[in-house]
Amino acid sequence: MAVTGNGTGTGTGTASGSGPLAGVRVVELAGIGPGPFAAMLLADLGADVVRVDRPGGGGLAVDPAYDITNRGKRSVLVDLKSADGPARVLDLVERADVLVEGFRPGVAERLGVGPAECHARNPRLVYGRMTGWGQDGPLAHTAGHDIAYIAVTGALGMIGNPGEPPAVPANLVGDYAGGSLYLVIGVLAALQHARAAGTGQVVDAAIVDGTAHLTAMIHGMMAAGGWQDRRGANLLDGGCPFYGTYETSDGGYMAVGALEQQFYDTFTELLGIGDRAPARKDVARWGELREAVAARFRTRTREAWTAVFEGTDACVAPVLSLREAPGHPHLAARGTFTDFGGIVQPAPAPRFSATPAVVTSGPALPGAHTGSVAADWDVPALLPKEA
């Protein structure tokens, strides 16, 4: 359920959201990429997420007022390298249900806020660890980014045209799908266990593990002989002429996914080649079919083809840009995007009938909520010492 707000975008912060995780307390040790996104998702679902930022900032050079991955959170400043820094974090941990950190293996331990120290203060704590390579293995202590993690899992090698370098899918497949979402799944599963058994545990969420897991169906198809281990030669990787993208006369693109026979029949009829299209199952003539489809799409604009296929079962859609997407009639009707604090952004997902998730505040500015967190969580030591 989307919400349209008129906030300032600076993030007033709230003690509890209205979603299904209302009442759950999360400590997030500030990082970049998949850790903050996972914590944002927990905040979207109603958890009270307190982000522990380091004095002076860090990470990517993004204006904190526009860092949507910090929406719905509250922020306090703690220098973990100071004498009393770890104690302040452990004070929060004692009152939390979940901790999320994205340091390299061993760093949290060296800082004094590793699993052993945290569980000594709070045995029920779910300790979520977000890394690229995982907590062990020969590469565990080396640096990396999304592109390397998806490269070694085989996922990157599947994406793109044959004879060309693999296409880079931003950092969506590794950081967010293979990383953040698996961390959230693990945290919620461990939280259920903690509530049932009374004991917390460590969740080791590695992007390489999650991304590999995402390829499960493809591995099954390959074992069955239904998938070739190369780009652009398969049903779902652009090798199939009725599952791919085509340029229009104005330089736009249309996406075609007419896999099933009945959808394919509707597609070719509306495209205007139903009477002369080669048989869809004749793989030897896929090149000919692709050329016929491409030639027809080049005769009209993206807008014109959108009008032809809109509302039909042809499984065809326009390829929109990030700025165009919020204006799509279906997404607009569902409120898939929302404008909060003057920033157009994706609304919380998924949706809940009894406990709808909404955007409650803009990005949390570093240290902006020390007073409210100190009061709500009963951690007065967070407050600055009087001179």
C-alpha cells in the first residue's frame, strides 16, 4: 500500500512503523550497498531500525538527504574505535531483536561488537552478517563488488548477446537480489526461531551464495538438456525470438515474452505477421523469425506499438526508463512508486492486507535521532556528555 507524503526528506524518524514488523528493533551498523538496503526493507515493514553511523560519514559519496536506502530509519553517531564506542552499541544490542552488519569477516570482532560480545549481552539476538564472499573460504577476506560476485556464480555469464561481453545488470542481481533479500529472509527465519526457542544465532548471508541460489531453475534445465551453457542460445536469455527486446522506429524498445502458444498467436497476429511467421518450434528458422519480428517493430514508434499491445495477452510491454516507470498507467494505479519528501521512489513491497507497510520518513541524516533513540531505547549514554 503506497503513501504519498509531503515531508522534508530529512527524516524525522519514528519509534515504530505500522507494518507487520512493528515492535521489532533492529540495530544497523552503517555500511554501503546490500546491508543498508536490507535494513531499509525491514524498516519498510515496520521495524524500528536504528542506524549507527560513524562520525565524519563514510561509504559512497551520496547526499544523505537523498539516500533512499536510509528511509524510515533513525540514526545515532557512535565512533566504534573510541574507548566507549563498543559499549554504546552493546547497550543498543541488549534491547534489540536484530543486528545487521556488513564488515569484512573479523572486523566486527576486532571492534568489540562481534557475535560473541553481542550474544553475551543478548542471547536472543539475531546477528545478520552481509558480505560478498561469506564468513569463510579462500576469498572471504578479500575486497569485491557485485560484478565479481555474480561473475563467479555463473549468473553474469548468462546475461548478454552471444559474441559480446556479458551485460552488466547494474548491482541488482548480486547486491540486492542475491544479497539483501537473502539476508532479510535469513533474519526473519532466525527471528522466528529465536522467538520459539529463546536463542539467537548468526546469519551468514553471502552474495555468492544467494546469487548461486537464484540460478537453481537454470541448473535444473541444464541437467535436463534444456539449457545450453552459453549466452543468447536459450529460451529465457534472448536466444529465443519471441522472448527478447526489439527496437522501434523512434529508437525505443519493446519487450516480448510470448512464450506460450496462445500468447504467441496473439502476439504475431497483433504484430501483423501471423500469416507468414515461421513455425515457432522450428529452431532452425529462429533467425528468420527474429528478422521478421524486428522488421515489423521498426515500422512504428514505441508509443504506437504500446497502444497496439496494451491490455492484450500478447505479453508485450514498452521498455521504460527509470524516470518513465512511475508514469506507467498500471504502476500508477497500484501506487508502485510514491513521492515522499519530494523524492519519487519505489513504495514498500510486498503488500499486506492487515498490516500495510508505508513510508514513514525520509532518509535518516547521520546522528539526527540521538535524543529520541536514547529515550525510546533507554540508552542515556548515547547522549553527549555535558561540558
